[in-house]
Amino acid sequence: MREGKLQIYCGSGKGKTTAALGQAIKEASLGRSVFVVQFMKCRKADEEISFIQRLEPEIKLFRFQRREAAFEDLAPEEQQEEIMNMKNGLNFAKKVLATGECDVLILDEVLGLVEQGIVSAEEVHELLGEASDTTELIFTGIKLCPEMMDWADDVYQITALKES
């Protein structure tokens, strides 16, 4: 039986979500069910996301942020509303893990929830306790908390060596 693990894609470079979605496609091609839960993402049209939506039911995408603007650009009262939406997303992820609804769970930009102080690292760590021994988890985000390094099996730092 395959052993579950935690992979983290972090860093200031572009491509963290793309790398995670590449893993999603790989796992789905092996017959595994994949859920992607996105946090801290604008709701503007995105070719990457619209493509993933076409891969349902093998890969299911869930987005909990409702506003079009980036979180940091919202007024304080709008941020509070989005914080509740994102916490609902984290609770959804916990339920998915507890019920074993998928083989692979990608929490896209979950590191940003910790960085922004929306949830604690401990709240994210609690998710690991809900996962079965065979569930694979993938976290993405810019800034990695030092304690998360200890939880992960694989950590990939994505940085730009040159940008135009």
C-alpha cells in the first residue's frame, strides 16, 4: 500500500500552483481522486483554473474566496468576510480528509493563510492528523513557517533566477 505524504511548494517565484497542478494531473492519470482547495487567490479569470475545471470529476476544484480583488487590496470589513470564507475552506479540507473523500488533497496558497495570520500553523498541522495513511497532501504558498519544514516529506523552493 502506498504511504501518504506531505509535499510543500514554496518561494517567491512563479510556478508553485502549476507544479502542484502537475502533480494533480499525474495522480489523476493513475486513477486517484484529487481535490484542490484554493485560498488567497483572486477570482479573476485564469486559464490554469478554467483548464482544471474541465478535468472534473477526476480533479475537483474548490474556491472559497468570493471577491475579485486580492485579499490585501480589500477594505477591512471585506477582509473579515473573506477570512470567514477561507476558514470555511479550511474546515471543508478537514472534513474531506476525515471522510477520506479523496486520495490527494492540494491546499493551494494555504501557507498564505498562516503568513496573513488568518489561521495558525497549528491549525494547519491539525489537518495532517485527519489524513489517512495513504492520503497525499500538497501545500503551496510563498512563505514557509519553520515548523512546517519538520512536517513535510518533500519541500520545494521555487525562486526566479531571472525574470523579464
